[in-house]
Amino acid sequence: MGPATGQVALEVMTRRYYRIRRPEGFEASLVDGRPVVRATYVDAEDQRIHVLTMACAYRELVDELARVPDLVAGVPPSEMAVVDLYTWADDGTVEDARAAAEVASLLDGVEMPATVQRIVVAVGRPDLDERTSAVGHVTFRRSPSGFVEDGFLRGLHPLMAARLELSRLRNFDLYRLPSLEDSYLFRAVARENPKDERLFAIAEVRDLTPVVDEAGVVVALPQLERHFQDALSSIRQFQAPRPPDERLQWNRVVLHVWPPLHLSIDEIAGITRRLAPATEGLGLEGIIVRCRRPRGSRGRSPAGGP
């Protein structure tokens, strides 16, 4: 990846993950020949957050982390910085557990400025199957004893977790399972009751272009239905190898719908009746459709922090 291409790719990724924070002031540059993208946003407490996005080969991670203090030197002490570091492995797949252990060790050797509150390391792994995420993420947050992994977010970017409102599941330990692209399947184990184990299938819906009949009645929402079927497929893939009496119950499908959803009760009922048979035998407790907040609303990051 050339330097110019790298700058564009980093800006695209930053805009993708941080769009719910409405970042501004994007600056793409080359520092010592390496691409760097900067942006800022204001959180719910009116705290200005500086986003620094970088890229390197995974084997060069130690050198890239060592560059962070100089790159955030201009951040005022009263403001905060977060760092996203995108990497790729040249020597095979780097699983999240390995990345978490290695990044933790590397951070112990770098003295980060107090303004740096969170560091995310993403590792590309394009050779895996379609049900394994092509990019793994590990997130480290500042604590009194140094940077500590936020294990709740392993496998996900913090801003993706915010968009999916995973804070609602903070009472569970989550383990991400294989799922199709743009959908997320978690095995959830209740922290206060390990016997309470269930599945959460979560997806984002960004297109609600409808199919209408001759009378103008909405009879299908192809993209929503595709994500719904993908979620069911992921649950089915997990449940199928298990004996019937060991399959998880009280499972949920959650669809986050970003475009405005305008349907009559009759239209909703018609689509629901058509999709309902596909849910049989999956142990579903419920199907939740969450529509986007009104434009201009802004809440605290559900992932807990910037």
C-alpha cells in the first residue's frame, strides 16, 4: 500500500467508525514517510477528543507505538487523544488473543502522554473464511496501573460497539462467534449466573429500499430481510451441531436500522408473518428492531468512554 493510498484508506476507516461522533478537521499527512490521519470530535460531556489514525505492518508495531508520543505532543493537557493503529500480518493470521498479549507487552515499554486515553490495534486477516471477521481489534484503556485491555470489546472497534449499543449487554461476558459480514454473533454468559447462557445476533441495516405491490403497499424490505436471515443463519450454524437438549434458549436478534422506517401496522404484520417460519427451532426469545435516534441527538458512548 503506497503512502497516498494509505492516507485515503485511513481517512475512510476513521470516517466509517467515528461517523456517529461526527468528526471534523480531517488532516491527512505523511510523517517520516508513513501515513497519518488526524481528526477531532466533541463527546457528550463537551470534551474535545483528538483521533490519531496510523498504519503499519504488524511486525513494525513496536516502532509505530513509539511514534505516538511525538504525534500527540500538540494535544492540550485539558483534552484527550485516542489512537487507532491498523496493521497487517506478513507471517500468517494473528488471532485477537495473541494480539492482546503482544500489544499489552509492547505498551509496557512505551511511556504514553497523559492525554492518550485509549489505543486500538486492528489486525487484518484476509485469508480467513467468510464467517470470520477480516479485521480483528483489541482495545486498551488507560488505568492507574497503565494501559489495560477492555476485554468486553475484544474483536470489535469501540465505536462499532457504541453503534451496536453493546453497553446493554454489560451484565454478560461476550464471546464473539463466526458470522457473516456485517453481522455479529455473540455467545453471552451472565456474570452473576453462569448457567444463563444465550446468543445475541446483531446487525446494522443501512438500506430500507422497499418492494411494493400494485396498490403501493410495502411487501418486502430486501436489505433488512437479508440481515435478518444472515442473523438466523449464524444462530443455526452454532445450534445445529448441539444435541437438542443442549441448544441455547432465550436468544435474541437485534437489528439496528439507520434509515427512517415508515411502515403501517398492516405492512409490518405482513412482513412478519412471511419471515416468522424461518425462526422455528432456534430458541428465540425475541426480535428487536431499533431505529436510529433523531438527527442531532448525542449520547455518551455505550462502550464506556471515547
